[in-house]
Amino acid sequence: MYLYYGLEQFLISKEIDKIKKDNNIEDIDIVRYDLENTKLETIIEDALSISLFSNKKLIIVDNAYIFTGTTNKKLIEQNTDVLKDYINNGEFTNIIIFNILKEKLDERKNIVKLIKEKGIVKDFNLSNNINKYILDMFDNYKISNNNINLLINRVGSNLEILSREIEKIKIYKDNDLEIKEEDIINLTTKNIDTDFFSLIENIVSKNKEKALESYFEIIKYGEEPIKIIVVLANKFRLIYQAKNLYKKGYSEKDISSLLGSNYYAIKKCLESSRKYSDKVLLDCILKLANLDIDIKNGKIDKNLGLELFIMTL
């Protein structure tokens, strides 16, 4: 009996794959339920039944909100006593994995206390351990902290994307176990999101030449000026919101959860927010909104408008 929770779906999926591999479970012996639309009675009844094809089956229960503080009235009412009886009985013929994409469990709930006592509970929030996960992905390859940071700055902090890029590097390097700076630059695909943060930083610091360089770099990826305006406005808004929530005493994790954004994106926003006043951020949001309206009303060319926005700040 397992309970996996946290904001990193990639890590939860990897752990589930490990359970499958360690227990030699074939796809035919895997059953998946969603607790938002399936009664616990149905799941427990299945858990008590025997697999027709092997010694055990794997039951994966998504959206296991009963372990959190969720109070959504639209969710079906669950009888957790059924699950408590099953856990207390302790005859786990099959494997059940409950998982929930929430940062925290509700530690006050008896069902949480019981599964912590009788089962295995794991936290899959990324927190500050991204470097550790990257090192694990590289296995026995050697990579410096500087090159790990270069990889994050180039690719971003999404673990699924990082995993794909790291596999590319490992396949190319083969038996050469030392990962160098040029390997990361030459073998990985740059995440356009990092260029947007660079563009924002140069816009606000009024480094017009660098801002235009960042803008033209984004254009090379085929991005439309209208989309760039929307993305810029959203990022400025996210920086503003994160900044003000942090001033109210919220932690980086809390802000990530409240705004529904990746932990490292919020961390990047907070790093940026220290350089800019609220007025500067709000001015940029307003100017981008007005520019969007002017372009859509045909008052200014989309390419010229965005370039002028950068040049006249």
C-alpha cells in the first residue's frame, strides 16, 4: 500500500514504473482508477480479487483527494471506513498506489495517520533537490555544478524535458563519461522560456540592445509578436503576484501551489522581482495590454509595435 503526493508528476510516474519493474507486473495486470469519479468500495473490491494472469496486480488510484484538505463539494462522497478496514486487515495480496498532485497531505485526518503507519508514504515535491535529480539522471556520468546550472538555464526545470535532454547527451557521449559545457550547448534544445526571462530582465533594466537581441532570438523560433506580448504580460503578472505574496509571508512552495505554477518558475520570478518595483511591473503590464489592443485594432504593425515598446521603455 503506497501513497505518493507532491507537485512533480514526472517523479511520481517514475516511481510507479519502478514498482512495476521490481514486481514484474505486466500491463495486463494494471488497473487504473480516478477517485474523483470512482467509489472506494469498487477499488477495494478489486483489490481483494485475484488476478487472472499472475500472482498480483497493480491498482493505481489517481486524484486521491481523501488524503488532503480538499473540500470540493462536486467530488463524490467517499466512505473511508472501507479503506481503513482494508488497511487494518493487512492482507495486501495486490499492490495499491494512491497518488495526488498536491503539495501537502492533511496530517489531521485519521486515514493519513493510518496509511503512514501501515503503508509507504512518499513526498514528490521538487523543493531544492533538482540538482540531485539531475545527477541521478546522469547515472555514472560526471558533471559539474556549473554545468548542471547551465543545463537548467538552457533547458528549464521541467524534469520530463530535462530527462529527454539528458538521454540525448548520454547517447551521444556513450563511453565518454565527462559532461562538458560544449556538450550541453551543442546537444540540447534551448527552452524558449529562458529567453523570455532574459527579455524581461533586459526590458526592465532598460538594456535596449540586449532586449532586442533576446527578442530576435525568440522570433527565430517562429514565435508571433502577438503571442510574445501575451507571454510577456503573463510573466510580468506572475512576477508581480509572486512578489506580493512573498511580501505577505508566503513561502516559495505556498506561492507555487496558490498560483498553480512550477516551483522553479516561481523561484525565478522571485529572483527577478527583487530587482523591480511594483510600479515598474504594473507599468509594463499596462503598456503591453495597450499595445495588444492597438495591434488588434490595426493602429500599429505588430513587429514594429513590439520593437518600439522595447526601445521606448
